[in-house]
Amino acid sequence: MGTKQQILKAIQELPEDAGVEDALDRLYLLYKVERGLQQADSGELLSQEEVRLRMAKWLK
């Protein structure tokens, strides 16, 4: 499925009372997931230990 089709599908699946902010949130989530999958495919991964260290800094 192409990008345009994914965008249209995501918008069509929103509830009838969804607003522009809801649509933007959904599209941003799809973008981040797609970006993460591309990074994983290219080997840009973090070890579990690296994730723990980064999260420990965020939670301070």
C-alpha cells in the first residue's frame, strides 16, 4: 500500500467526531512507526541496556 493510500485509510478510520488534531496525531503516529521500521531494517537499533540508560535520564 502506498503512502497516500495509508494516509487516506488512516483518516477514513477516524471516528466521525474526530477533529483536525486527531487526524494529525494519527498521521504523526503512522510516520513515527514507519520511520522506526526503516531504522530497524537498516540496522539502527539500540540494545536493551542503551534503552534503559536513556530512559533513566528521561525519568530523572
